[in-house]
Amino acid sequence: MSKLNVWHALLGLISITIVTGQNCSTYDPCGRYGYCGDDVNGNWECQCKFWWTGTLCNKQSSSGIQVIVLGVLVGVLLIIFYGLSIFFSTRRNKQEPTIDNKRNDQNIGLNPNLTHVVIVNVKKSARLSSCFIAILMLIVTTVALVTKWSLVQPIHNELVKKYQEQDLLFYTRKSFCRLIDYEDFNMLTFPIACLLLIIFIIFSKRTSCMRQKLKGYIAPVIPIDFYMHIKRKFAAVVFAIIADELVDIVSQVLLGETSNDDGVIVVYILRIAKVLVIGLRYYPVLSAVYIDSILSLLCATFYAWLDFSLTIVDQSLCQSDFYPSDDNFDDTNGTDLEILFNYYGTGHNLILITILSDIPRYICWSYIVIKLPMLLITKIHRTIKHKQENRPNRLHLTREEKILLHSSAPHSVEMTYVRNLFRSINQRSTSRSFLARLIPKFIYQWRDDFRFSSRILCIYSTIFLVLVSITIQACILVLPYMDIMQQYLQQQVDTLTGVSSLIGVQREFPLPNFVPPYVIAILAAFIITIIQLLTLLANIRRNLLQIFRGDDSEIPVRSKSKYLSYTTGNFHFAGFFIGYVIWGYILTAVFAFIVCICIDAFMTYGSVMFLEKILKSIIPVLLLIIFKQYLNKLLARYAFLQHYGDVLAINNRRILMIFLYFNFFLDSFLGFISSIIRIIQSVIGGCLYMSRLDYSPMGRKLETFDSGFSAYCGFIHIEAVHRNSIMLVVVGHLYSAMKAKQYLAKSSTIIVKSSNPRNKDYSSKAIRKWHLAVLLLRNPRLTFLRKHALLLLQNEDKQVKALNTATRLSYSEQQRHRFSLISENDLEHAWQKNIN
């Protein structure tokens, strides 16, 4: 031993002798690598952190040295692996000939750069009507918010005065509040909505059932056809407004706000009745747009303005968000408002929070009350214009027929999809939309040959507004309770971790201030859920396109024995989706809150004994697993695969057999650890992917037992059957030919000219067969469907007769497109042009 080490040992013994009899309150010899505590005799004692040892925790233990060495080896292995990957990738790119990926000249001429897109395309897309609607929406929203501020401010001032005088915190509702609502049911607009529905039913015509009875009138009206593209944005906004009503029901379910006298069955019946009342309130608004008549739009316009006005009054004077009234004072006895006053103050902060939380809801309402009058004016203008034309032999088309006929139009989305089937990816024209050029393609690639159905937009608008409402309420209502929650949880954590044998040692897991971790956790849960929803939206498009071309790599292949399951799953899709998203949001928030508390505890206190014990057990295992994984990757790419992993062929076969022999026993030890990690990953993945119905945590073999994934499969299959672009184009073309024959038969002024054989289109049979072969090669699923159809036609002659005598399509009311893109005049001009 050297003299220097001897002197250090002597100094340590002297220091220990000097401080004997002292405790940690007067002397802390443990330093930054140990916890100082007092034993039973009142003397100090050190508890070392991580891999430190010694009486004063000033020596590195052998385990610590080994962990450091293993960490260095892992770092070196990572550098070698990724360094070689970058080197070989760069060398491969230099050796391969450069490929000139030229864009289509037409697309380059249209959109040469982003500046041109901003100046030209955005200018064309920003129509005058859209700007006018946006300005009116801003005005109506501002007026509504100012009105609510003026109505809520007297109530706020009254309760502030009672709070300062320590009086009971509640206000007396106006007498007309009992006329507007009864037990959370809007009983003033509900009868008006029922009356409007009766009017719509009386003036609606039947299309198939008993058309001769009562001249075809008195028919049920539907609010929206989810497989039709009629005012998708309008329907999505209405569903977003309905989402605000659903937040109250969700809060009642989660918090269990029920009366003690009510039974379980009665509670569920009342909630179902509330949902039905909410649906009937907005039924006339949706059905009026679907009917698209002057009477329906006029009634819906007045009803929407009335309902919007009563909603402002009801939510300001009758059912305020934070201020208890004489009707609901017994629920909390004013304690919630007292806590809010203590946290946010008695100024205008609470009113400002109320107004800001109502902005999304009022923006949606403003769009409804502005859009309905504009639709009414447009309908009146078109009706007057058609009457002035006064065409005697004009062919009248229903809205369903217009949508179906538009599917076969050259500029339709369905025809664009069919046209792209015969083109490679490089030959397809890029989208002219500004968003398509603005969003990077690795995030989302915009396609002009696909359009989401109305159901998807309605579901997503509902979910987005629900998430916004829950996030705002979670931040506003829970923050005042954070201190109480922190104290309670600290007591529970101290009880679980136990009391240390050393007196004066800090807690095993001291909790920091809950406010920053809670806010970060809520925002992180909101962002993660939004990202998951957008990813699911892209996956819905990909899965639908896969089903269109017969690809069952992700969605199980369609089976006839599961048609009933697909239908019921399609029924449950929307409800399951909303429920899964809400629970996924809650679980993600809880998980993120725990992680943020742990990180904040380290940042606040510098060290936490409970977390150090966990990390001390986890870090060596993780380093060993990472070292083994990257060693296997390095050997697999550069030792056991040909061409550095570019070819799936074994290289160095003998060495590989020897490696597999010894690796057989080595991985058996890591298998137990991997199984534990697998369970932890399943729990974390299940929480983060709860809102993803396209992802089943049970795995591919057991995914059918997942009710959420089964509902998603049912939705995809039903959607693909009724919205297949190829089917819509073919049916639209056949229906157009049939309508053309009907128009020629009824027209007495048009003389059909004899066909000239010179003008006949001599399409080669070989070309037609080539097109058919290309279509079947790119859509292999259609091959089996075509064979099955040909066998049915050969074996059953009745089907041929049925096809020849058919007068209408069975799915004609379900396959739709935007009605404003085709009219009766366009169809007549096209037919006359073909005839002439």
C-alpha cells in the first residue's frame, strides 16, 4: 500500500472518530452519493445511492464498475452498428445509377412551386361564399359570447357578494327556466322538433312502398345517409354540437351522479331517453338539408335560430357551468364554487373561462344558423330559374339518382379511382389542393380518387369536440383540488413504502407539486390521442383501398358466415369508437401523469430512493438486453447474411450453426426477462392504443375476440361493399343508359337518327381483353368474384331475365355523391349531344 493511501485511510478514521456521537441534523458526512440518517442510538449512518459503497459512500462498488463497462460496450456497439449502416448506405447510393424521377409535365405546369400554389390555388379555393360565411360566423359568435357574458355577469356578482358575506352560494333561477327544461330535458324545443318532423313526413314522397296510396305522400324521413356525400361538412358540424350534449352524459356515467331513490334500470332508461331527446332535437336540422326543399329549409332555419337563442339563455341563466342554482344546490352545497373562488379569485376570471370554453360550441352553432339561410336562398333561386326555363319534356331526377349518375362522370372521384387503376404510381396526376402540397407525403399523402364518407366525418367531429370539452373541464375543475390530492397521495405512498429504520431520512418517494405534471399529462394525453386518431383516419383509407382490390393482409378476408357479425359490428362502430377514445384518453393521461411525477420528483429533490431502487434493478437488465440485441443485429447483417442484409440468404453456414447452438442456451436466460418486458409492453401499448380500433392487443390469431376490432372490421366491410368505386362507376353508367332510353321514349320532339356504320366505334376485342387483364392483375380479388359471377350466369338463366327486366337498382339509394355537381340540364345536354 502506498503512503498516500495510508494517509487517506488515517484521515478517514480520524474524521469518523471526531464525528462519533453527532447526528445528521448537525453533520452530514455522506456527501452527494448517500443519504444520511440517524440510527436508534442517535448516531449518523449512511445509505448509499445506486452502486456506491463504503462508510461514507465514497467508493464505487464492483457492480457499479460492471454497469459502467457494460454501458460503454453498448455505446460502442451502437456506434459501430449505425456507423456501418450509414457507410454502406452511402456507398450503395454512390454506386447505383441515379434515377431521374421526373414529374408529369402537366402537373409541373399547373403547380410549379409552393408560391404558385398559395397565390393561385388558394385564391381559387377561397370562394366568395366561403369568405362571406366566415365573416358572418365571426359576427354571430361574437354577439353570442357577448350576450352570454352580459347574462352571466349579474349572477357572478351576486354569488361573489354572498361569498364575501359567507352566505349560501346559490342563485334563484328565473321562472321561465322551468319551461325551457325539465330534469335536463329541453321541453320547449322538443315539441317543436316533433312538429317539424311530422310536417316533413307529410310532405315527403315514397319511392318504393305503396306509391299509389295518398299520391305517394307521408313517408319517413332520414336525417342523413352515411353512405352519401351530401353536405358532409354541415352534418359533421351538427354532430359536433351533439357531442357537447354527450359530454354531460359521459360525466354522469364516470362520476356516478344519480339519485339514491332511483334504481339501476330507471337510471339507464332515463339516460337512453335523454339520448333520444337529444337526437330528436337535431333531427329536423339534418333531415331538412337531406330533403332539400323550400319548406324544409325554411322550417329548419327558424328552428335553428330559435334553438340557438334558447341554448344561450338556458346555459347562461338556467344551467350555468360553475354557478349552483336553487335547483342543484343540494348536490355540492356550494363547496365547488367556494373552491373555485379561492383558486381563481372573485374577479372576472371565472366568467372568462366560461366564455372561452364555449367558443368551439358557438362557432359550430354560428355555422348552422348561417348555412341554413344560404341554402334556402340558393334553393329558391334555382327553383325560380327552373320555372323560367319551362322545358316540357324535362327529365326529373331525384337527389339519389343525381348522386348515382355523378359516379360515372369523367371528373368524379370514383371515375378518377378507376382511371388510376390502369396507371402506375408515377403516371398518376398529383393533387392540386393546397393542403396536399403543404402536408409532407411521409405524414399523409392526399389523394383525389378517394373521399371519406359522411359517417367518418361525423364521428371524428364528435370525438374532437368531446376531447376539447373534456380537456378544458379537466384543467379547470381539477386544478383547485391538486393540493388536497397531493397530501392524500403522499400519505398513501408513505404507508405503502413503509417507514425507514433510520430516523430523519427523507421519504422513499416524496411527491412534488402536482400542478405542472398534471397540466403536462393532460396536454400530452390530448396530443397523443389526436395523433392516434389521425393515424387511424389514414389507416381507414388504406384498409378500404385494400378491400377494394382484394387485399386481406390487414383486415380478415370477408366470409359469408360472418355477414351477421359484420352488420352488428357496423352498428356498434360509432359508439365503440367514442367510448374507446375516451377511455384511451383517460388511461394515457394517468400513465403520463405518473411518468411526469417521477421526472419532476428527480428534478425537484435531486434523488428519490424508491425510484433509485427500481432503476438499480432495471438498468443492468436493459443494458444486457440492448447489448445482446445489437450484437445479434451486427452479426446477422455483416456475418450471416449475404450482401450485408440486402439478400435473405445465409452466409457462413458453419459458423451460423455453431452460433445457433450456443445461442440456444444463452437466450433461455433472457427469455424470462423478455416475458416480463412483454407483459409491461402489452399494458403500456394497450393504454396508448386504446383509441385505435384497427389495432387489436390480442394479436392476429385472437383479434376476432376483440369487440372493438370486430366492430372496425364490420364497418370496413360494409363501407367497402357500398362505396366500392368500381361498382359505383359501373352501376352509374348502366343507370345513365337506362335513364337515357326513358328520356328518348318520353320525348316526342327528338328524332332518332339512323346509326351510321362509318361512325361506329370499332373497339378491338383484344384491347378490351387487355384492359380486363390489367384490371384483374391489379385487383386479384375481382378474379374470384368474376368467376363466381360467370358461373351463376351460366347455371341460372333466371338471373339474365331479371337483369333485363330490372327497372331500378337495389343500392341506388345508398350510393351517392355530391348533388351539386350534376343536374338535369347537364344530363339532357349530354344525351342530346350523343344523339346528334
